[in-house]
Amino acid sequence: MSFSDQLGFTFTAPQRRIWQVRDIVASVRGALENQYADVWVEGEISNFRPADSGHLYFSLKDDAAQLRIVMFRSQARLLKFRPENGLKIIARGRITLYEGRGELQLMAEYLEPQGAGALQVAFEQLKAKLQAEGLFARERKKPIPVHPKTIGVVTSPRGAVIQDILNVLRRRHNGVHILIFPAQMQGEPAALEVSAGVRWFNKSTTVDVIIIARGGGAIEDLAAFNDEALARTIAASAIPIISAVGHETDFTICDFVADLRAPTPSAAAELVIRSKQELDDRLTALSTHLGRALRVRLLEYEKRLDRLARHGAFGSMRTAIARRQQKIDDLVFRLSSAQANVFRQLHRRLDVATTRVRHHDLRSRFASEYRQIDAQVATLAATLRSYLMKRRSRMERLSSQVQALSPISILERGYALVFDAEGRLLKDARQVHEGDTITAQLALGQISATVKKPE
């Protein structure tokens, strides 16, 4: 009798269940994903490793443990900051098992810096990066023109910002020209459209200065102006740019990389050009100063000239000048007398020549010459007529011969020239076959036909 029988019951050994590795891992993974489908975990990033595919791999650790994190590209591209080792974050996702290594991991869908917003972290990271590259350096900033003729404004055409700018510019100087590039100033397309406006003004080179203007708002509303691509577009602009984004207390990356920051859009309009009254006052002041300086300088030169005029050297100089003037007067008188003598001699010679010409009757000589010329012209005309008649007779004879030999004349008598499909003249019926296309050239026009039976 067994021990179990003595106690009054039957004892059976438990049956073993043997799992496949993938089955047990899949079972545990399913249980984890069901129980921890949406969890928030905080910790410090370590072993950060971005993949070429765009996926992010890193670990979250605290003083006692660590947890592997994976974030796929579709979620990683939505991040507003760049994860890096040592950064404390809060991660949201679901707990799962990576079957390949049997490791516990969090499949993250959202990351948030601990203690600061993602946008603020992204702002600080990009600011540090561009500052290290020298894009904020003072020596690379271009001067704003004092008197721009045309101002380009990149802003929303329907907001109050553009109206404020236009009002200020009209009040300060109504002679300035304004070109507006319409762009969204909030949301994902804003950075691309503002960059397009800056590039368009640089390509057209029609403006002297560019204003990027937007009203105030939360850091989320100004996120488009913390875009790295937009910052580099502004830095590459050959035209000076004034950043007028937000209120006086708002700072964006555009403010640091632009050539000048204005606290508000209205202030940008005041900074970009001096008022007409200021220019008029400045011009009046300069004109007064210039007139006073000229009068002082003229008085100085007048005193200097008077002092030099009283010098003894000028007395002897005036005497020498007077003597030379007297000599010039004498030479002018002598020249006038010589000229009068020459004219009198020429008049006498002209009178003698006139008298001699009167003794010769040129009209009779001209009449004789005219008669000879008329006779020669008549002879030449008769010779030409005779020559032309001979040439015309010969031309008519040759034309008759050519007309007689012309194939067109032959065709006009009812004959025809027949050509095959390739344009060769047919002389023998054996050159064509039944069904071939032929063309007959008549005296007037052509005829196309198909050969039915060559004989």
C-alpha cells in the first residue's frame, strides 16, 4: 500500500508544460502591452543613438534602473527639440518586449523635456548652434540704408501689422515705395513662406531693405521664426533685413540673425526711414551751417586778398601789365592798317580782272560748244537705237527656238510625261507593274493613276 493510499487520497504528479521561446516572449509581450498600453516615464537620456533610417534609440535611467526607449521616424520627425545625452525628459508610450533580444523597452510616441517646454529647448539648442557658427556676429551684419527708396515687407496682408507699418511710413515719409510679399506668419507653412519672400526680394533686387513683421504671441505662435532653414536664409540675404517679430519682450532666432531687431512692427517702420520733417530740419540745419561757413571763408579770403594787393610786388606788376597792354594796342593798330592796305590792293586787282573779262564774249564760245555736244548726242542716240534693234531681233529669234524645243510646248500638243512612284521618268512599260502608282505631267497640272495592266 502506498503512502497516498494510507492517507485516503490519491496524489498525481503535475504535468510539465514546455514553451517555445518565441511563444513565451509573445505571451509576456501581450500581457505587458495590455497592462501598460499608455504610460509616462521620466528619466535621463543616455546612450542616445539616432539611426540613418530616422528612428531614435536611447535609454532612460535613474539612480536604480534603466529602460530602453525606441522612437520611430514617424513620431521622431514631430519633435520640437533634439534629444541628447544627459537631458532629463518625460516619455509617453507603451511597454513592450523586443523579441530579438528579449529586452523590455518603451515604444515612445511623445517626448517632453522635464522642467522646460520642447519649444524652449529647441530654441536654446538652435541658438547655441548658430551662435557657434558666427551667424549672430556683429561684424557680419549689414548696415541699414539711411534713405531707402523701396522697402520690402514680408507679412500677412490681412493682419493689423501691415496697416500699422503703412500708417507709420505714410506719416514719416510718404515718398517711399513699399512692396509686400504675402506670407503666413503662423503654423507649419510660415517658415517656408517667409523664406520664399526673402529669396524673392533678393532675386528681384527691387528693394533696399526687408522687414519681416508679425505681431506678438505665445512661444508656440512664434515657433516658425525659430526655424533653422529660415535663419540661414536670412543670414544669406544680400539685402539688409529688419526683424520685427512679436512684442518687445519676445525674442526669436530671426531677431538674432537679422541685421537689426525692432521691438515691434511699428518701431521697425520708424527705424527703417527718418521722417520727412526730420530730413527737412536736418537739411535746413546743414544749409545754415554751410552758408555760415562759406561767409566766414569768403571773409578770410577777402582779407587775404586785400593784404596781398597792398604788397609792393603788385604795383610793379600793374606797371608791367599796362606796358604790355600798350604794346598790344599798338600791334592791333598796325594790323588794322596792314589789313586795310591788303583790301585796297585786292580791290584794284579785281577791277583789272573785271575789265579784261569784258573784252571776251564767252556766249559765242558756249553756243559753239553746245552745237557740237548736240550733234554728238544725236549720233550716239542713233547708234544705240540701231544696236538695240539688232539685239531685240536676235533675242526674238532665240526665244522662238527655245519655245520650239521646250517640253512644255510638246505637252501643250497633247503629250504627257509619266513618272513612277519614285519620280523617275518612264520610257518602257516594263518599268512598272500592276498596282504601281504613276504620275502624269500634263501641260496644265498632274494626274495620279494606278497601273492595271502594263503591256
